[in-house]
Amino acid sequence: MNALLAHINFRKLVITLTISWLGIFVLMPHLMVVGTSFLTHDSDHFASLPLTLENYRQVLDATYAGVFWNSLVLSGITTVIALLIGYPFAYLLSRMGRVSRTVLLFMMVIPFWTNSLIRIYAIKMLLGKKGLFNTVLVSTGIVDKPLQLLYTDFAVIFGLVYILLPFMVLPLMASFDKLDQSLIEAGRDLGANAFHRFSQIILPLTMPGIVAGCLIVFLPAMGMFYVADLLGGAKSLLLGNIIKNQFLVARDWPFGSAFSVFLIVLMGALLWVYYKANQYVQKKGGMDDQNL
Amino acid sequence: MTLNSLFRNATAAAALLVAAATQAANDKVVIYNWSEYVPEGVLEEFTEETGIEVEYNTYESNEVMYSKIKIQNAKGYDVIVPSSYYISKMAREGLLAKLDHSKLPNMDHLYGTLLDKPYDPGNQYSLPYTWGSTGIGINTDDIDKNSITGWKDLWDSKWENSLLLTDDVREVFQMALAVQGHSANTRDPQEIKQAFELLKKLMPNVLTFNSDAPREPYMAGDVSLGMIWNGEVIMAQEEMPEIQYIYPKEGVILWVDSFAIPANAENKDAAHKFINFMMRPDIAVRTVEYTGYATANKTAIRQLDPETRGNPTIFPTWEVINRGEFQEDVGDEATALFNQYWEELKAGM
């Protein structure tokens, strides 16, 4: 009886803690951001009344369309590259014995114990004109003089892929783990070749992992201002750079907030797409498929 | 351990913490300064001499420092080092505390020409620390030094995608305004717009913005030409003498960084002690040697070795100073306009 009571109290405690934590550190700040986004810019007090929609009109201003497009392209390329690397990687991991798999996963996660800012500085040293890449390229005679790698879109994409790759691999691995081997064997028995087995069985069944991985890579990529600052040369390449500049340099908090809300809404829309895609997958060819 | 003893221990620990906190309030000073602006070992010496513990934080632009001080209601830091025009702006907004000159005897060592400036008449709120300039940095191994004489040369299309600019809206605009023969402190929207149009043409040449340590891209070989602060060149020359400094013929960008105390600083006494300590001639000498920026301390200048004193990159000639221009506060309206164009420049790249 006592044990049961303790158990219930413990549960209550955990739930209360979680909810208050989320309330104080997630809900409240977001509500403040949403609230600020409707206020008027005031250089003395950061934000003041009256309420206005002007900030949102400004978000849609033509000036930022370029940055928005740039963000989409950079994040899109990052996502595709992460997927192309992450998919075979996750597949191989799921096919391995338990020990080697644990070791490989461990090796992928270890760099994450180092602060990402420090790792970005390290990439900066690799990509510089006197960095490792250029030294190798020049000394092997592949190029005559060092290439401009740093402070380019290439450097930003390189950094983003490097930082975000594990977020692609982990959901994909979860999908591969759930993949029922007997389905693939059945496909082979019924005469499907490797390509068909992949496109008709493996790909649809791992689609939730693909969509989840892409979302978890794509969305943060648009906000990672420090990667664009350090590797891209502090030009406003990502939406995150604009938000940072509005808060720290221009001190237009309402506008910066409106931009943040815009990103959150975009994220919500993409999550909705994910939800729909998931439903679709479960309906057609998924484990819950009536025809299976 | 019983619950009771646990509780007692917790109370004791809390009491200790409170004691530590009150003690800290008297024996601590929180400095908020530009990165790499105090010689190594000086902070430790200050603690040794006075028993005051130093907490040190850095920033890389006046805008970021101002935002922090403003949002924290001028609390949280005890000593800050704003550039010239930010002193008047922050004093006007009530963010700075008046200095008690009786606690700052070392101010007798300061240069008269750097005192009592329009941005702080009578030095009520600030005392100059170092002064320097923003000019053109060049790697003479890659580019002939004689081929570059002024800001205008940066617009040459052969520098496509190769220049470094400081990540500072006012400095970048001052460069364009100087090329057009206008004052850096203009509030005329027409002149600011013209400068913006000119800068738009410069953007294809820009590889990177950097106000953290602008010398580093030069030293890493990624950049051979662009803007730089004079002190950064001095620091770079220790390893790479080929990195040199040019005073542009249109006029160099001059600035003074001054010590100030935020209005609601918790440790004002300790802050005065720290500022006074930094104005001691021997410390000022070490500051010049470490940072490569000119000191505001006339006693210290006499103690410098002749080579440092005669280095034109650290101490420009009067002719250069007279042709250069100091930044002043241009008011909220013009500032907003500068910022808006700045965003457009960076977003349009």
C-alpha cells in the first residue's frame, strides 16, 4: 500500500515537474515572443504599444525574400546531402552485429560531447586557404593554387551537414530496426529484384524515418546563425542571422519576434505535412495496411 | 541521515551561500570589455593587490554591449568600455553612473586632448582607455602596398569576393561617406542613401565581415585586403610582418574607447579601483605593448621604448589624425536608417 502510494506520489511529482518546466521555459518565452511581435518598435524601451501588424508586413518585405529563398536552398541542400549520407549509413548500422553497431553509434555520438561552436572553429581551420584540405589539394597537384572554400555557401553546407547528420541517422535507424526482414524475403521469393525490393518494400516502410530525419535536419538548419556567421562570413545567409541581427544589432525586438513566429509557423506547417505523410504511409503498404 | 539533520545541513549550506554572496558583492568587480583588450596577467595582479576578484566578460560590438546593459537596466556589470559616441548616447539614456574623480587620482596621467570631449563634457561619465583607428589592412606578400592609397581602391572589381569588412555598421558607412566627401556623422537621409548605394556596389567584393578578431582571416591567408583596426595589425605583425596598415587618403576612422560604470552597478567602489588601476602608467605601458593601440596615458607614452613610440601604425601623425574623423552619436532616426540599410546590404548579398 505504502509502496503504491509512493509510486503515485512520485508520478505526480514527475508530471508536475515536467509540466512546470515546459510551462516556464517553453510556453512562457514563446508567448512573450508572440506578444512582442505585435508591439511597436521603440528604441528606448525595445518594444511598446500600440499593437500593430506592421512587423509581419515587414517580414514579407522583398528585402528578406532573398534571405528566405537562400535559407530554403541552403537548408534543402543540407537535408538532401544528410539523407544521401545518412540513409546507407543507417541501413548498414541496422544490419550489423550488436557490438560493432554500438561501437559505430558511439563514435558518431562522441563528437557531440564537444561544443558545436568549437567544432565549427575546427572546420574553419580545415577549410582555410592554409587549411588541411587546400594543403592536400595543392601538394597532390589537383589544383594550382588554394581554393576559396571558407566563407562560401559550400562551407556553410559542409558545417550544417556535419552538425546535423546524427539527427538524420537516428530516426532512420529506428525505421530500419522496425523493418520486418520476412517482407523482404517474401519479396525475393516472389521474384522481386533488388531495385524492386528497395523501391517497393524498403523505401515505403522507412518513409516515416526519412520524413522525420529530413524535418529534424531542415528546420534547425534555417536557424543556425553561428554556422553562417563563422563559415559564411557573417553575411545574412539564414533566417537565423536576421533574427539575431534584429535582436542584437538593430534592436528591433518586435520585428525579430515576428520573424521568429514566422519560423515557428513554418515549422508547424512542416510538422503537419509530416503527420499527413505518416498517415499516408500507414494506410498504404504500412504495417497497418488492410491489404497486408 | 535523518530528515531533520538533512534539513539542518541544508540551512547551514544556505546560510553559507548567502554569506558568500554578500562577501562577493564587496570583493568583486564584473568587467564587460572588448575581446583581447587587457594584457595577460593584469587582472590577476589587480586581484593580488586589492583582494578584489575579477569576473571578465567580452563583447565584439558596441551594439551588443548596449543591448545587454539596456535590457538588464544598467545592472550586472561594473565596468564597461563603450566607444566614443556610445558614451553620450548611454549617458543621455541614464545608463551610466557619474564617476567620482576623487577616487581616480591616476587620471592626472591622461592626455588633455582626449579629455573634455563633446561626447562627455568634463568627463563626468567616462575616462579614455585607448584610442585607435580603422584603416586598410593589406598583406604585402600578395598585393603591392603602393597600389592601395585610399578606401576608393577597395571598390576595384578585381577584388571580387576577397575583402574583409568590420562587422560594424557605422564604420562601414563611414568608409563610403568618406569616399563621397561627407561626414561620418551625417544625419542627412540623402547622404546616407548615397552611401548605401555606393556600398551596394562594394558588396560583391566582400568575402567576410569580422569584428571579433579581424586579423585572423589575414593571418590564415583567407584575406589579403580590407578594413582592420590598427592594433590588430600590430598583433598580427608579431608573427607575420607582411601584414601592414594603410591610412586611407580620404581619412581614417578614429575612435576612443573609454571606461564607464553602468548606472546600477553593484560594485561601484571596486569599479573605481579597477579603472584607477588600469590608468596606472606601468599598466598602460603594458596595454599598449599587448593590444597595439595607442594609450590615453601621457606618462605611459614617455615610458614606452622609442620603437613603439615611433611606430606610425600605433601613433599616427597629426596630419593623419586631423584628416580622420571621430564617430559621434547621430540620434535615433539616423541610427535606425543606418541599421535598416545595413540589413539590406547584408541580406542582399
